[in-house]
Amino acid sequence: MPSPLRLDPVQETLLLTLYARALDSKAPHPILGDTRSAAVADRIAADTGYDFAKLKLKPSLVTSTALRARKLDDVVRRFVAAHPDAVVVDLGCGLDTRWARCSPPEGVDWYDVDYPAVTELRRQYVSDPTHAVAADVTEPGWAETLPGDRPAVIVADGVLPFLPGDSFRATVRRLTAQLPAGELALNGYTRFAAWAMKYHPSIKALGIAAAQGFDDPHEPEHWDAGLTLAEEQLLTRAPEVAAFPQPLRALTRLVARSTALSRQGTRILRYRF
Ligand SMILES: C[S@@+](CC[C@H](N)C(=O)[O-])C[C@H]1O[C@@H](n2cnc3c(N)ncnc32)[C@H](O)[C@@H]1O
């Protein structure tokens, strides 16, 4: 008898991103090509009877999830190549297989942080040699356990909209107080994009309403976290759009002409601290 997954709706969003990467890996022209995500999703479906079809994933969510993961992987890869003694912190890691995709040098210490229920699931399905931190990222305490004397890259993939109020900035403030120097990279939702998420069929299927975002990419520079914007990448303009299926590719290229509209899509923000 399969035993059902016990995750709350916010935790369940990790299955959306996992399945998006799984579907991308099976596409004729994958953007991320993460076949391990497909294997993990297949095992979860077999073990728990989870119906991934209920998530109603559209091609736009599949491509945007795969593309943002690829761009955030690039940030991590570049950082660990330059700092082979680095610390990597994946905030709200879900069941992402980022460690394997980035294949960091041996001297890197990688921290995967998510709720205890998710950490337990990771133990069953993603056995990477990373440090599992079972915590609510918005709670004080856990960040102080990270090494405070090594360069660090913090990655937050698909997490910002689910952290209530100003808890994301408070979390970042605690992290940059603990970590001496490094980078923060995230997919930064605008307020409109975060608000509009609740009308997305996949988010609706999970019954999630609350969402956070910010418009001006310079806003985090005023969070008292020592952040300086290094880069804003608008993914409608990424070369990988050539691999999007039609008519999504044509639509994305149209949107790419407008910076304002492109900002409402997926953007990767990178900060130095
Ligand atoms: C959309 S999923 C993204 C998961 C992963 N980053 C990925 O790309 O597959 C959002 C993740 O954030 C986690 N999350 C949300 N709020 C959190 C919190 N307060 N503390 C820890 N994890 C949190 C959820 O449990 C979930 O795993």
C-alpha cells in the first residue's frame, strides 16, 4: 500500500518545481536536462501514489523553472570555482538536486535548508553529501550554525513568494551578518508577479494565496543586509528561449522587447555582500 505524503501546501510546492524539472528533462530540447529529478519524481509517485498530473503544469512553468534553475546553478558554479573553500546555502531547497548538477569542489560545504518534513523527505529521495538543516528559514538560530569565516553563496530558488511579511529580508539580514562575504542569488518576483501567482492553475491546485515580491531590484540594498545589486537577468532574453516549445517561444520573444513586461516574468537577481 503506498503511504501518502504529509506536506503542507507551501511544502508541497517543492513537487511543482521537482516535476517541472522532471518534465523538462523529458522534453525534445531540455533546458536543464536534470534526469535525476525525473527519477526522484517517479519514485515518489510509485511509493506514495502522489498524482503529479493534478498540478496541471503548463509548458511556461516547466521552461521557466528549468531556466531559472540553470541560471542559479551558473551563479553557484562560478562562485565555487573562484572559491573552492566556499559555503553554499540553498534556502528552501525542497528536493532539488542542485548539488549534483553543480558538482562542487571537495572543499565546499553545502547546506540544504528546509522545513523538517522536507529534510526527512530529502533523506529518503536525495542522498547527496550535503549538510541538511531542518529549520523554518525565518526562525533565528540556525544561520548562526553556519561557518562564519568562509566566502558564501546563498541561493533562494522559488522561495521568496512563500515567506510572509518582511521575513525574507530578516532572514537575509541574519545570513549576511553571519557570513563574512559572498553572493545572494534568487529568482526575484515582482509584487504583481507574486500577487498573480494565486491565479496560476498549479498554485491554485495547492490552495496557496499569500505571496511576496518586490519591484525595484535595488530595493534589497536598503534591507540593512549589506547587499549591492550585481546583476539583473531578464530570462525572456536568455539564449535558451530558442529551446522553448511554440507558441511559448514566440510569445516570450514578444515580451522580451519590453523591459517592464520581462520583469513580470522570471528574473534572476544577484547581489554581493
Ligand atoms: C517552490 S518550492 C522550491 C523548492 C526548491 N528550491 C526547488 O527549486 O525545487 C519552495 C520551497 O520553500 C520551502 N519553504 C517555504 N517557506 C519556508 C520556510 N519558512 N522555511 C523553510 N523552507 C521553506 C518549501 O518547503 C519548499 O520546499
